[in-house]
Amino acid sequence: MSTAPTALRAAPTTASRALLAAFGLAAAVDLVSLLAGAELGHQLAKPLLMPLLAAYAVTRGAPKLLVAALLFGWGGDVFLLSDADWAFLVGMGSFAAGHVCYLVLFGRRRTSPLLGAGYAVALVGTVALLWPDLPADLRIPVAGYSLLLAAMAYRASSLGLLAGLGGALFLLSDTLIATGVAEWPQLPAPDFWVMLTYIAAQYLLAAGALAAMYGERRTNV
């Protein structure tokens, strides 16, 4: 049977609600700042996003791997605030470590082979199209990162719709970044779309992982 503390941790608390509200506020400030061209607001709000979401997850009794994935995302966020090439590579490495945490968290749950084929086609097609326009020193790192990201996005669907959508949005967000690096034509306010899809992705991945964890606990009662 489940214990009382586990049952209590599964339910939102005042602290968890406050942290989730703070995450939402930081997300709103960041997105509005990007639309308004207020760089200072973006610089201040972006580094707060993943620590707040990670703290929220902790108050909900999240697995350590989920918290680690979110904090590696925070590392990537901070390094990508810089325009330096080395910072881009370090940030990409931090995100890659987060994807590994997600993959381990997802375990060996079953996923759709058809969905996997779709992600494989999208991966190969995107890398092939981007390859000629990427800086030579970034081609291999971007291709390797893209493979890991696509694997994470595909495996996220094993936790259900929320996490699956989160994985897909993460892939979309980083693809938008890659098209910027390749100097392809961009949407208006490109950083806004990158952050909107990224923030939604991380939240949905966290929400999906928590929902799956609580579901498994209920079935084991």
C-alpha cells in the first residue's frame, strides 16, 4: 500500500502552487520582454525558469532524474545567454546531459514504432537540409545533439500525451535555434518562438513525468 507521506506529496501544496505561479510569472516576463525587445527583462527572467520549475517538481515528490534534467536545462539556458561559440557548445552539452537524464527516466516503456519512424525521417531530413549552411565546426556537434534530442522526444511519448507533446515541442524549439545558426530566414521575433516552445516543452515534460509517476503509484496500491 502507498504511505500517507507519498499520498500527501502527490497532491499540490501551498508551496508547490506558489512555485508554479512564480514559474508562470517568470515565463510571462521573459516572453513579453522578448516581444518588446527588452533585453534586460529576458536576461533576468530566463535564468529563473528552470530552477523554479525544478523546485516545483521537488515539492511534488519528483524523481531525481527529472530534477536533474531541468537543472541541466538551466545550465543550457544560462550559457546560451552568451553569443560566444564556446558558450553555445557548452550550453548544448548541458542540454544533452538533460536529455540523457530524461531518457533514463523514461526507461523501457513501450512506444509506437510508427512514431519512431516519423522522428527518424524528421531527424535525417532536418540535418541533411541544415548541414550545408551550418558552420563547419558545428556540423558534427549539432548532428550528434539532434540525434539525442530526437531520441528523447520519441521516448517521451511513452509517458503519455503531455510528455510526448513536450518532447515534440523541445525538438521544434531547438530546430528553430539551429535554423538561426544556419542563417535561414526567421519568423518575426524568432527568440520569442524559441522560448515559447521551450518553456512549454519543459513544463509538459515535467507534468507528464509527474502524472505518470502518480499513475504508477496508484496501480501499485
